[in-house]
Amino acid sequence: MLEPHPLQLPLIVLVTILSLSTFVIFMYQRAWFDDPARLRALVAAGAVLFATALVLEYAGVHTKNDFFLMLKVPLLSLGLYKAMQWGFVRLFGYQPRDSFWSMDLRLMKDGLFNFLFTVLGLLVPMGLIFGRVL
């Protein structure tokens, strides 16, 4: 029986953390998505991770479950966030606000936006990636 490479587990943990970076930023530093300088940095970092995943994929690097494909998630979920934000602004006329721990009923639309992004921001990119669409 083959033994796993000693770096396999740390690499899986690193890839998972990088893949979920958009969600961590969404939960704790959401203002970064609205700051143009930080948004450019996030898009650049997401593009580097996406390109890394493409290089590994087309170089024929395969693991047991192709976990490195998760490196495509940050850029895709950031794009989905900006598309959802654009739609929210077009529909309601203001930027969605963070409604975490708020019981204010006026923030119900914002809470729905936050919930939808939390669910769709992970499911849509993962479905596209592991469904081999991207």
C-alpha cells in the first residue's frame, strides 16, 4: 500500500484556507469588497490562485480528489458577489449592509442578500468546478 506524501495534509489545509478566503473576508472585513484598492488586490490574488489551478490541471497533476481545483473558488465567488451586489443596487437603490446579529426588520432585504451569497457563493463555484464546467 502506498503511503501518503508527508506534505499532503498541510497542502490540503492550505488549499482549503485559500479557497475559503472570500468567505472569511465577507464575514469579517466586508468593507474590503467596496474599497477599490483592496478589491483590485483581491481580484489579483484570486486570479493568481485561479491561474495556479489551471496550470496544475492542464499539467496533468492529479490527486485523489483533485482538491487543488478549489483554488478557483475565490475569484468565482468574488465575481458572484459583485454580480449579486450590482443586482441588489439596481433593485433596491442602495448597497447591501451587513445585517449579522441585527434584529432590525428594515435590514431583512440585506439579510436575505447575505444569506444568498453565503449559500450560493460556495455552491455555485463548487458546482461549476467539480461538475467540470470550469
